[in-house]
Amino acid sequence: MSDLLILHGRVVDPTIGIDEARDLLLRDGKIAAVESPGVLKNIEAAETIDASGLVVAPGLVDVHVHLREPGQTYKETIATGTAAAAAGGFTSVVAMPNTLPVNDSVAGMEWMLSPKRGAVVKLFAMPAATMGSMGATLTDFAALHKAGAVGFTDDGKPVLEDAMMRDALIAAARLGVPVSQHAEDTHLTGGCSMNAGPVAFRLGLRGMTVEAESRIVERDIRLLREIESAEGLRPHLHVQHVSTGRALEAIREAKRQGLHVTCEAAPHHFTLTDEAIGDYDTNAKMNPPLRAEADRQAVLAGLADGTVDCIATDHAPHAAHEKEQEFERAPNGITGLETALGLALRVLHKGQGLSLSRIISLMSAAPAGIVSLAGRGSLRVGSFADVVVFDAGAEWRFDAKDSRSKSKNTPFDGAAMLGRVKATISEGRVVFRR
Amino acid sequence: MYAEGSLLSVADLSVEDVSGILAVTARLERMAHVDRARLLAGRRIALLFYESSTRTRTSFELAAKSLGATTTLVSDKSSSIEKGESLKDTGLTLRALGAECIILRHPSSGAPFVLARETGLPVLNAGDGMHEHPSQALLDVRTMLMRLPGRDAFAATPQSLAGVTVVITGDILHSRVARSNAMLLPRLGATVLLCGPEPLLPEAALGLGDGIEVVRNFDEALRRADVVMMLRIQKERLAGLELDLADYIVRYQLSGERLAANAPDALVLHPGPMIRGLEIAGEVADGPNSAIEQQVSNGLAVRSALLLRALSTGGFESVTV
């Protein structure tokens, strides 16, 4: 593969402790050199990107996306979803298994990860923890891991049975990968379509309580403790899209006790509250739901103090006809790949004062570490040449109709963004350029 | 965003709007039948009902007919809705058939917003899930203004119900009538006391707005009441909620004895359907304090005004009636 130079940029990479002017040489899909300005001036590269005034950072990593293929290609395909990822600065995405059929087999993994699917950036998959995500029988963790599983999850459906979750944590621990849990006690959320509280009461909608989330998190943490003492294993629980202060408090305490718990927060949960539902806007409907301001503040605090390990989008495309329905009937989920960086910089960097380096870590090295993506999330020499180049100061508005995703279901249509992706490079190939 | 003349929530109405509706209601009521029947002659109104209804449906339909409009009733039981047609497509179909206004009753909260957005037609919310029933709140206001001494039922101001305490008792959680009233009455000067057990009345109800209190003890609430509005337990929406009905009756039924002991002069309202012997004793429903039948006839009058408002683009209040 030919050389690619990225010159004159401000390289921000927390994994190598750099936040200063550096030039990058990408060669054969890997980072070949990170040098002070001028050092690479004699290199003859096939392509050069002038990153003057721009930030050059490790390509972003999203451990939670729904690409809808196989089975629901009218919402999204692996090709369109990863194109949206590239436009959002992501170079690695982890596909959830709630496709049709559910990704619970080696054949399913191979099909999904095949080059024939046309993924624009590096695609990883997290297959189901139980067959068909039905919660009854564990999938073949060892075989799936061999086929590339970076973790196991029944995302969208929590693993509710204690015994099943314990078995999943043990099996995953033996392979050194996490069980990623959608924390929702569905016994408490029947018929619910938003967060419980005054807004739900006013809208006449049944609400999910914070306990429905925290109870499962607390249960899972208890299982970790039991497994550590009884089995001598160190299971890894990853809590998806944590949205409540109460769940975060449980995670904070578990970390203090040294248990292996990680969690992700979604941009919509740190940006919006349930007030965003307005006149029953189904583009503000997702699960877990938008919460009250106190919970949003708790997520912000968790991001600031490190309780939240990474940002993940839970990119969940749905067709227009599915969202143009009665609120209670409309499916959960919003797109998120193209708005994540712009919201993180606006809300967390400008709004909360988190450093650029910290935000980049939350969106690259940290998620890559959670699912052990070797050679990703860093610009260290020898790593994959996954790079994002963005204008950290650019203020713009997101326009859903310009999205690369097949679906336009976002509450951020027209919303203010800070920071705009100028180029995304996946394993040395420029996969997005603006 | 929503067509002029739509009524989706009482929050859409200013006090001036309420006043205009009350004034037109009164004028319509006094009009000769033949004159009234010219007002919407040749206009087409669709009633789209996804839930059963006696009072609301009949009064909207009779109101439309008394104004000379042509009506058509589409219900979920006897239409392509049963075959899976969406609310959007049902609305677009009615519009294509010439409907100029749709009256919607639907079990999902917020459904009228979907219909109004997708069709661009004026939509009148005739009850959506647990959310709102705005025309009911308006007819309740009119009933109160007609029955309470010294009030003016021909107009509304922020003082129309000043000094009036309205107790709303029962299944507040599932009640769209409670929400619409609790949001509208304080804006006309009333104090609203919501009364019921915690499972049917969460504290979150206080978030509906100012001028609302939660009082758990019915007798205590009644002692402050000028108006008491009783609500049915909505068995169809309880969704697994267990309720001891015998205990509920003891604590929250409006019996003749309880009324006489605590609020002998209070006006008694019920939006219906009522279950005699459960939330309200038959003797109270039929007694001298009751304005329940007057509520029903006011429903017809107020809904006539709402239809006229929906179909008169601009200058609704100056409509010569």
C-alpha cells in the first residue's frame, strides 16, 4: 500500500501522551512514523493531507452500533452504516447481534464480517450471549470467540436469569472478553415508552423507573463478586448506555472494590433530557430512555470522574414509516454515528471543560481497550493506520438529510455541533473526506 | 406546525381562546336550528374512533350535524385499521376523501399529534390514551361557570374561577380528563386538589402545573371543595396494578353521607362513564348536587363551537351566529 502523509496537524493522542504539532506517516495500513514538524519532509508520499489548523487523532471506536444486516436492510446495511461511521470519524465499530436472524452462530459471524458486506471501516461483532437472544441457552462462546467475537451480549434484551448471566460471565471470563449488558429489568418496564417522572405523567405515557436499570446493574455486580470468590475468575461486565445516577453509583462502588466493570454513555443521554420528547417526538424515543436532568448531570459527572469508561452511540437506525407512528408503537432507537463527536465536543469539551485529549480517549483508546481491539485507538508506531482529522473549533448544524445512514431518525436534526470531521482514514485508506 | 383550529391539548389554548369558545358556545345554543345548520353546510368532518365512546362520539356527531356538516364515522373495528393500516395512512385516506377536520379518539397518548402532523388537517383530540381530553375540560369549565353562583359562563378570564376549589378524585393516573382539567382550571383561577391513593395518583402529578395540590384524604379534600369531580377506575388501563376495591370504596367513594358531612353544597361532576356503587353512589349521581347530565348537554354545545372553530380559518369569534 502506498504512503500517506498527514502534515501540519495538532496530534492529540492520550495513549502516547502527545498534544502538539506532529506529522504522521502511514504506510502499509500502519502508523509508520509520528514526527516533529519537518522531519518527514523528504518522504515522497502518494497522498498528503494538509491538517493545518486541524486535530489529528486516533480513529474513533464505537462499541455499540446496530447495522441491521442481515434482515433489516431497509433501515441500514453494513455498507451504509459504516459509511456513516466514517463520516463521523469512526474507524472501528462493534455490531450488535439483534439482526434477523440473531447473530448467534459462527456462520452468522462469518457472514457479517465477510468483505462482501462492503464495510467501509473496520467491523467487529459482538454475538449473542444466548441462542436467539432468548435467554434460555448459552451460545458457543469458544467457537464464536474464535470467529472474532469481541464480547457477548443479548443487547436490547437483558440477560435476566441469574444463572444464565452467571454462566455467561464465567464463559466470557475464560476467553478474556466482556459480557455487555443492556441493563433493564423488563419485569418493571412493561408497556413503558419513556422515563418515569413528571414529563411521562404529563404526556400520559408509562415510564421506566431508574430502578429498572439499576437493579440489573446491581445484580450483575453481585454476580461478579460471587464469581470472583467462588471460581477464581475475573469476569468483565460491560454496562451499556448507562443512563441513571443510581446505576452509576453502583458502578462507581464496584470499581472502588476492584471489580472489573466498565460502562459506556451515549451522547443523547449526556445531551438531552426527557423534555426533548416535546409533542411526542418519536425521534427522542430510545431505550434506555432520555432521563431527568438529575440523571443527565449524573452521567456528566460519571464522564468527568472516570466512572464512565467510554462513549458509545447505540446507533439504531429505523425507517421513517416506523417512526411516523403513535409514540408507544414506534420502535426505540436513534442514529448516532455522525453526531457523536460534535455533541461530545459541544457538551463535554466546551460545556463541561473536559479536555480534548480526554474526549478522544473516551471515544478511541478507552472503547478499544474494553473490547481489546489490538492496535486500535492509538497512533503509536506499528498500530493500524486508523486516524481521524477534524476541525475542533468548527461550529455547524447537523442536517439529517445529509446523513450517510439509510435512516434519518435523530433528535439532533438541526442541532448545534462543535467539531467537524475533515478526513477519516481506516487502515491507511482515506474512507471519508470533507 | 399544526393546522389552525386544531385542539390537541388544553395547553394550546390561551385564556382568550377559552373565552372565545365559551362565547360562541352560548351564541350557538341560542340560535335557531335552521340558522345553525347553515354554518357548516356542505363541510365534511370525519370521526375516527379507535376506542369505544358514547358521550364524546355522539355529541361530536350531533354537534357536526346540527351545524349542517356531513359526518362519517370510522372505527378501528370496522375499517382497514383492522388490516394493519397505519394512523398516518388512515388520516391521508380520510383527507383524500374530502375530510376537512378529523375528530380522533385513540388509546395511545399523543396519537392526535401524529395525525395532525401527517395530514395537516385540523384535528380535535377526543381523548388520547392517558393524555388529554380537552373538550371535556372545556365543557366542565362551562358547567362550573353555569352552576356556581355569581360566575359568567359567556366568557373566561384568569379570574373566572377565582376562589373555587375543585377536587378531582379517583384514578388520576389513567385519566385524560384529570390531566386536561388540572392543566386548564388553575389558569382560570381555580385551585385543583387531586385526591386518590398513591398507585392511582403518583406525586409526579404535581408536575402538571401550578395551582395543583395532592391530598390523600378524601374527607379532608372534600371539606375544601366547591366542586368535586369523580373519576372511574379504568380497569382497561390498570396493567397489572392490584387494587383492593372494597378498601377503595371505603376511602374514596362519594357517598351521600360523605357528601353531606363534608361538602353539602358542592357541585358534583363526573365525566362518565360512571360505575354507580364504585366511585360514586347512585343517590349522589341522581341527587341535587349533581350536574352530570348538564355536563353531557354542555358537551354538545361546546363541541359545536370547537367544530366551528376548526373549520373557520381566522375570525372564528366573529362568525355571525
